[in-house]
Amino acid sequence: MASKYAVSADWPAPDNVHAFTTTRNCSLEQPGKSTGVYANFNLAEHVLDQAADVSANRKLLGKLFKLPSEPVWLKQTHSISVLNAGADLARINTDIEADASWTSRANIVCAVLTADCLPVFFTNSAGSRVAVAHAGWRGMLNGVITSTFSAAGITPDDCFVWLGPAIGPDFFEVGDEVRREFIAKDNACSQAFRKKDAHHWLCDMYCLARIELEQLGIHNVYGGDLCTYSDEERFYSYRRDGETGRMASLIWIAD
């Protein structure tokens, strides 16, 4: 998969597991429809992009990446709710409130949307269970990673995780209160913060994710080296741009 148009998960998942995060660019032959600050492959309906352009981009997503079905889009609220994406297909695309989904069924496409928050992908060695979570700092603080792992039903020693593109540790500024909450949850989280000034810290979300995954007994963790904020050519970034689009992180089991 061309790196300009999507970033494939770099992990030792079995061949029947497909996982990637789109970029803000689509193919030169079939460019995305979004323009302006959303140019050109925005996949989110909840931003102020034109609905027709988002719909066209979602159709193009399915065509270009040969998706086996329409992704199960979620209404993300920084919660720890996890949807069983294959359990009730009649509810697909009806504003399901959740920030992660999982499935053990083939050809069900789990999806989350991000533009600085961390997409966290899960699978097992058999390729029989997959999941993806939208992990912003609020969701991570409340346990969305743990909730997703628990829902997916994968054992720690058989779990593979890929940390997709997110805002990097040199750009994610937070206040004292955010750092205090994480350290109150687990003192080990202190290593994920670097002091910027009297009341602000630079936060490493990749580090926070690895700490939680380590506590869950998950050691096969990959990724964590792509920064949405600094790579303006490939990624949308809410912190950098304010009004902007969203990338999609997708995972499914091929039959």
C-alpha cells in the first residue's frame, strides 16, 4: 500500500488481518473530494465539511482499498464504550456511540476516526479477533485501551498491538491537571510527561499507551513513531490546524 495514501500497520499480524490508517491524501488518479482545510480525503461527517464530499470520499475509500463491507462508523465521545461490530449489523451507521469496536467475524470492518488522538489496533496470532480503539487522553485516562482489550477476548501473551499515527511527544501540550490525573491513576505515568513551563507539560501518548498495555501483560507492541502534528503533508491535526478533517483507522479479518 503506497505510504502517501495510507499507513499500513507494521506488525507481525497474520496475513488475513488487514489494518491501516488513511492519510489526508488520496490517489492522484482518483483524488478525494474535500477541499480547503479538509483537503482532500476527509472521512468524518461530524466536522463542517460538505456532506456530499464526505460521502464521496467514503465510497472512494471502499473502492481504493477493496473493503469487504461498509466500515462500522462510530459516534465517538471520548468514552470507554466498545461495540461488538459484528453482532448487530442492522445498526451500522446509525450514530452508534462508542470509541472502539471489535469483531471475530470475517469481512466486518472496524473503524475509528482521528486527527491527533491515538488509534490502537489489536489482533491475535490466529487472526480470529481484531479491534481498534480511539484513544484520546480522556479516553485513555478512563481506560479505553483496557476496555477494548477486554472486549476483544484476546489473551495477553497472544495479543499484538500497533499504535497508529497520533500527535507526537514534542507537540502535545497539557496542563498540570492532566498530568496529576494520570499520576493519580498510576505513578508510572509520570515518565510520559516533560515539563514545558510553570504550568504546562509535553505529554507522550505513545508512552501512556505502552504503560497501560504493559500492565495488561501485553508485550508485543509496535508502532508509535508517526506524528500527526509534524507531518502536515500526510496527516490532519486538530491541535495544529483547529478546523480540519479526520483520518480513518480500519481493521478487519479477511475470509
